[in-house]
Amino acid sequence: MKTLTTIICLFLTGGLLAQTTISGKVTDNKNQPIPGANVYLDGTYDGDTTDTKGNFSFTTEESGTQVLTISYLSYETKTIAGDVSILNNLEIKLREDVETLDGVVITAGTFEANDNSKVSVLNSLDVVTTASALGDFVGALQTLPGTSTVSEDGRLFVRGGDAEETQIFIDGIRVFTPFTPTTNNIPTRGRYSPFLFDGITFSTGGYSAEYGNALSSVLLLNTINEPDQEKTDIGIMSVGGSLGRTEKWKNSSLSVNASYINLAPYLAVYQDRNDWEKPFEGAQGEAVFRQKFEYGLLKFYAAFDVTNFELTQDDINISEGIRFKLNNRNFYANTSYTSVLGKGWTLNSGLSYTIGNTDVTIIDDDISDDEHSFHAKIKLKKRFNSRFKLSFGIEHFNTDFDETFSNEGFNTSYGFVNNNSAAFVESDVIFSKDFALKVGLRADNYELSDEFVLAPRASVAYKTSDNGQLSLAYGNFYQNATNESLKFDSTIGTQNTKHYIMNYQYVNDGKIFRAEAYRKEYDDLVKFDTEFPGFGTNFDNSGSGYAQGLDLFWRDNKSIKNTDYWLSYSYLDTERDYRNFPTRAQPNFANTHNFSAVAKYWIEDWKSQVGFAYTFASGRPFTNPNTNQFLGEKTKSFNSLSVNWAYLISQQKILYVSVNNVLGFNNINGYQYSNTPDMNGNFARRELRPAADQFFFIGFFWTISEDGTDNQLDNL
């Protein structure tokens, strides 16, 4: 019996000796205790939760090397491997999880229009329901600060830069001819409808090293990765019609969209200031095919459009007016592939090809343009951890441009072949939820001008409060001369600008406030010594300039029931000496003051959304030959109030009406002066008015979808 008792005691003692205590304290990086953190040994039920002072303690029968895991919401999970005998009296610090929703986001120079973004100034619905936009994403972006109102052009003029300084990308791949060609005083439109896009990033400066050959701005369009259901969209409009269809299979999907526009019926009712021999007519088609793989996504996007019109426009120097005829055909194909390679690596690659043909007749001059452009890019990204990411890649651009000029038996051809190659590297360093840094370097080789340039970029963001943050950005940017100049002199050097940006953003409960100050310094701008570039023109890169200003933005969709509105204001101070300018001056596309107010109100009893958009822009400079001042006078201010109304006849049927410039403001885009003075030595002039003071639009849109609730309100 004594022996048995001894054995039992030894057994119990051994069991007690096998119990090991694991203990410690969990704090944050400011030494503040973290209560409620989970602490446990992997693969066991042994663990504890920290108390109000961050302390924990528990016992385990495990022995040898074990892994202790410490986790808590909004903090990075930490693991400690070691023999259980040393896992006591631990001092454990947890780092904040920098990828949580309240983490810092670099916002300097960038507007997000994306439902999935952490901080979206707009969402995808806003891009196409803005009253003044007429379904064009560029029209909606013109209500944001940083843009200038140039109503007769229709493209993006950003922070003192002309429209050629903004580049557009689809799924990261360059679009070389994003706008339909047009003639004087008739605004162009973007070629690509918003129907197939779900995300837009509009950068007004300081953008990533991944994007080059743009002095002022980049606009990034992202096609939908995965449609939510099969559906058919039908549109019957006062200016044409549209038809769209989406099909889904197990691992693939296809979306197509086609539209036809003919302004002849509209102009028969609402005549404008032009003498139309053939009103504008256009047909457009787009398609996106998506194929999902186990670790990747392949997308193929293709778009074509054809446009033509013929008209005669008034001219103060030609009594019979100027006859203008245009026929354009454009095809764009884009393929992209994204794949997860494992161990934190991802691959993004793509290529695009553009074919553009434009035939123009101006009085007796026939001009034919033929452009073939190509872009290929491959990018690799490595996520080392939540605090450090590195991306790098290479890309190549090729443009083959030919133009033929004919007049009464005289024929000549000219053009250029341009090859640009680039490499870029960029890193994201996130020190905490409050502090983040992005640094990058881009290297470009411009074949025509035989230049190799380096362009550093840097952005930093710091959270000043739970809802506010401050961002700074710097960037060096280069861009080729335009086709207008390169076709006559392909050796012209690249143009350069530097961006300096300071941004403050406050986001809280449906409200967004942004204030951004900036300065841009231009060097090596293209100058020439004739009225327009031509065969006898001398070109150089002696131009320079600056642009500086302040942009303000406020949006609120919570304070007023069923109401969403935003206000934007831009102050721009800019001068430049470029083209054939005799001296430095504010260019004629720049407004000193721009203001936009957009509001949308949902009326439940009427099943309707009513929208308003007001735009004000101060006068733009022009040259009066009756004075000795270059660009010394300004037009009167621009004003326009647009309204729209979307009525849900049923859940999937919408009647849509919009009127641009509903109050009929008498806007003047500029003046044309006679070439010779009258007997008193004065040069006569005429006002350059919009082709029409107002534009009326009526459409019926019907969606046929699987769930019976989807409609086209997103696309109006």
C-alpha cells in the first residue's frame, strides 16, 4: 500500500510540474494597454483574453517549442515562437493594422469615382447622372475643381494645361484617340460610354510613376470585372438609340453595347447657328469579354465608332462662309491580364492597338490623317507585408502618323513614326494608420528627340484627426510634342513640368471637404514662328510658364433628406509663353475663377430623381487687334444652368428628360476679327457663340434583367 501511495503521489506531482504558466502584457506602440486581445497557443485550446490593463495569464500542459498568437481587431496579428518555459512575463506591442478602413490614404491631386474606393469623391452613378454631363464622363468631371470651362471644346483642361496635356487609360493601357474629331465651336465628346465602366480615377496632378507622357493629368477608366447578372438594356432617344446585352457563363462573361446618333431630326425642330448640309451622324459599338482563371482574370475590350457631318460656318472674312466636311473611323482594342503569382506577387499586363482614319475638307483643301498606335505594358507588384509594397514595370509606345494634303492638283504627304520606351518603379511605405509614403521613379527614352529623362515622384499623407488628413505631392513630368507639330518636325524635344501639391481632406458621415493648393512650373514648351504649324515653320523648345491656384470641394448627401449635392470652386493664376505667343500671357483656354454646383433630389411620391447643375466661369482672354495688348481683354463670364428628370415608369422602365442652359444664358466663347481694318483703321469683329444656346434631350430606357429590379439609372 505504501508503495502504491508513493507512485500516486509521484504521478500527481509530475502532472503538476507539467503545468506551465504563460503570461504577459499587451500594449500598443504608445504603451497604452489593449484590453480584450486574444492570446492563445496555436493548435490548442489554451489561451486567455487581456484584462483592462492589458495583462493575460494562463497555464498549459504543452511542452517544447510552441507558437503564441496575439490578435485584436484593427491591429496586426503577432506570433511568438519559443519554448513554453520562456513565454512568461512577456511585453508585447501590437502595431495598428494600416489596411483598415480608417487608415490614411494618399489623396493629393486625385479624385476617386469608384464604389469600392476607401474615399470616393464621386461614385460611378454620379459620373452619368450629372445634369450638365449629357451621359459623358468628361462632362461630369468638369464639375470638379481643377478643370476650366471651355464649352466649345468638350475636353479636359486641367490646372492651366491645355487639353493635349491630359492622357486617358482603360484598364491601365493608353487610349491614343479618346475623343471624336469635330470642327470649330462644336464641342467634342468622349468615344467611350460609361455603360461598361465601374471605376474612374481622375488625377489633377502628382500622379503615379506608372503613368507618363502627360504634363497635367491622367484619367483612368476601369472596366467591370464581373457583371452581377444577365440583362438587356434598350434606349430610345430623341437623337438616336442604343442596345446593350450582358451574358454570363460559369467562368466568363460578355457585355456588348451599341448606339446610333443622328441629329437630323433634332435639328429639323431646333435649328442652330450652323448651315448643315449633313447633320452629325455616328455609330458606336463596344464589347468586353472576361475570362476568369484560378488565379487570374483576362479581359478583352474593343470599341469602334464612325462619325460624319458636313456644314458651312460663318466667317467674318469669307462672305460665303467656310465649308467643313468630316468623316472619321476609329477602332480601339485593349487586352489586359491580372494574375496572383503567390508569395505576395501579382502580375498586371496589357496591350492596346488603335487605328484612326480622319478625312477632312476645309473649303477646297482635302486633308487625310491615318494613325496607328500601339501600347504594351507589364507590371509586377510585391506585397512584402501590410506596410511595404513594391511595384515596377516596363512599357513601350509606338505611333505611326501619316497625313496627306491635297488642293487643286497639289498633293503632299508627311508624318512621323514615334517610339517611346519607359521603365518605372514605385514603393508604398505605410508607417502607421496615420502616416504613409509613396515614392517612385520613371525613366523614359524618347526616340524622335533622342532624349533619356528621369522623372521622380513622391507623395506623403498624414492623418491630422480621426476624419482629417494632410497630403503632399511632388512630381516631374515629361511629354512629347503634339502630332500637330511632330508631323512637320519630328525632332522637337519633349516638354516638361513640375508639380507641387498640398491637400487637406475631411471625411465624416456622408460629408467630404477638400482643399488643395498647387503650383506647376513649365519648361521646354514648344514654340513656332508662324500663325499655325506648317512646312515653313521653325520650331524650338524655348517656351515656359507656370500655373498655380487653389481648389475647393464640398459634398454632402446626409444633411438634407433625399438630397445629394456638391460644390466646387477653382482659382487659377497662370501664364505661359508657347506656340506663337510673342510674350508670356494667360492662355485663352484658362479661366481665373470656376464654380460648379450640382444637386440631386429623389421625390418618392413621384418615383423621380430631379437634378440641377450650375456652372460659372470668369471670362477668358482674347486679343483685340484694335489695341496693342496680346490677350489683353476678356470675354464676359460664362453661366449655364442645366436640369434633368428621371421618372421610373416601373422598376425597369425610365423616362428621362434633360435641358442644358435652361435659362438661355447668352454665352460668348470669344471673338473673330477681320483680317483688314476699315477706313477708320478699326478691325470689325463678330461674336463666337455656341452653335446652340440650349440642348433638349428625351429618352426612354428599358432594362430586362434576371432579378427584375435592375435599371439604367446608373447610365443616365
